[in-house]
Amino acid sequence: MEISDYQDQVIIEIKKLREKEGLSQAKLSEILGISRGQMSNIENPNYTHKYTLKQINAICEHLNYPIEKVFLPNTRISAECSKAIKVLVDSIIKYEE
């Protein structure tokens, strides 16, 4: 199973953010509570296992980065809309648990 172009774009955004913030894959795996191998696989285009919404949210919260910028990097979003997106993401994560 190949990942979609959109999934690849999300992974690239997370990787760019990780590198911009000076986080190694090892440090990010520690933050997410996953193994280094799993972390490496997530960013490897040859593996289909990718970040979960909960993991993306954890990364964004740790780096104080708006989650919508990961999924919609070229879209301007108002502060009010950003708050609504955060509530929606938190609700989806809670539902999945």
C-alpha cells in the first residue's frame, strides 16, 4: 500500500518542523513515547505506517505550533477558526480513544 501525496505532504511538514526546531528523530520519538525505529519508519516513504492524529497533535502542542498549519500549510486561518479546529481535533482524538 502506497501513501498518498497528501500523506507525504503532511510527513514533509512534520519533518521540516522537527528539523527547524532542532529535534532529532530520537528526541521526537521520546516525546511521542514510541521507539526510534517506529519514528524512522514514519518518516521513511517506503513504509505505510504514518503519524496518527494524536501524535501530530502532541508534536504541535510540544512545539506550540498550530496543527492546521501541518494539514493546510498554505492557508490563512483566523484565530477564531484555529480555536475551533483545536476543539475538533481534541474531540476526534478523544472519540478514537
